Amino acid sequence: MISELRLTLLAVGVLFIAALAWWERRRPRQAGGAPERTVAREPAAEAPLRAARAPVLPLPQMRARDPLVAHELPVVEVAPDLHALPVLEPAEAAPAGVQPEPAEQGAAAGLAEENAVAPPEPHAGAPAAAPALPREQLPELPPAPPLLVQWPPDRERRILALRLVAPLPERFAGRSLRQALAAEGFVLGQFAIFHKPDEERRAVLSAASLTRPGTFDMDTMDSQHYGGLSLFTVLPGPKSPPQAFEELVFTARNLNERLHGVLQDEQGSPLTPQRIAVLREQLRARTAS
């Protein structure tokens, strides 16, 4: 039993010594496998030599700008009369309820007269300024002559009429209607309707509202709306029937361009060029007869 234990310890010792010897032999080989890297360094003495050999770049010469020549500023002389003007000191306000003495009032008035600057006298060659007219003496425009509406009696008159109707469901605004009539030369006159006069202020054309009673009120017209206009001329009138008819058609078309409505004849039919030609021919036949 003891002999077997000795043999075991001896074998373990031999194995330990063999392992230690193998480790010692392998250690120098691992150390020598990684060669030390050396960095070649430049000798310190060669550095200043290379610095001395490097070319030196010449820097540009900087010159300061020449000083600007100080130009003399013009000397403005003050007129001696300005120095002679008196300097007025602000007057001290008197306490409330204290009236200045009469002597002080006279002295203040005299000082104001002395310090007053007289207006410059006009030159001898300068034209005299026209005197300003007072407001009440300004010339006023003469009033326009009254509009003449001279229609023949009922049994002798003949009426040519056209219609300018607003497109449904819209209606003409009163302000737009008034401005369009004024642009075509219509004025509000007799019977509370609009009339277009000629050069002698005689009514050639007339315009009434399609809404009964057909009249206009200038005070409320801009705030109202209208369904259309009835444009007409009364024959015989200031112009011949053909001339009055042509002016009626021309004025109706101009108003329609401003108001963008629908033109119709007296019965409410569309006013086409063919319809205008028929109305013109009928008027010519009646005039000839």
C-alpha cells in the first residue's frame, strides 16, 4: 500500500517537472516572436538645417494710404440783420384772478409794436398781387335752364316704347340705375321720371319704372331695387320720328351695356335686329301715310 502511494507521488512529480521544463523552453520563443518596432527619428541637429534650407516667401509691402486732403468747407456768413432781431422772453403767467395793471398792458403793447417785423416791400418791377376776393363775391355758375317737357295732347300723340328688364331673379339696384341714367344724360324732371333733353333742353326721351306707379324718388332711389325701365319717346316731338326712333334704340343699347339686362319691345318680345327692322319699317309706313 505504501509502495503504491510512493510510485503515484513519484509519477506526479515527474510529470510536474516535465511540464515546468516545457513551459520554460516555450517562454523565450513567445517573447522573441514579436519584434520590437523602432521608429526612425530624425536627429535633432538636422531640423534647424532643413528649416534654414526652406525658401522664404517675400511678403508684399503694405503702404498706408495717403491722408485725404481736407477740403475747406464754405463759410456761411450770417446777415447782420438777423443778429439785430430782438429775443422775446416768454411772459410769466399771472396768478389766477389777478388782472395786469394798465401800465403793464401799455408797456406790453408798445413792446409788441416795436418787435413787429414789417412785411417785405415788393420790388419796383414785380407785378402787384391781385387782391383776394371774399367768398361771397366769387362768381357763381348760372342755374341750368328748366327742362321742357312739351308733349302733344292725348288725341294727337303717339308713343314709341322699349323695355329694359332685369334678368330674373335679379333686379336693378337703384344706385346703379341712377348712375347709368345720369351717364346717358337723363335728369329727373316732370312727372317724377327721367328725361333726356336735347341742346335746347327739350325732352326727347323719357324713362319710367316698370313698377307702378312708375315714378322715382331721389331720396330713396339708391336703397331700392327695380325690375326694369320703360324707355319711350312721344311723337311728334323735338326730333323727327325716324331720328327719335334711332336715338331710342341707341340709348337703350347703351343702358343695357351698363346694366346687363334684357332688351324687349313694347309687348315684351326680345328686341332682336330683325324686330328692330320691323319696327323701323312700321314707323316709316305710318309716317308716310
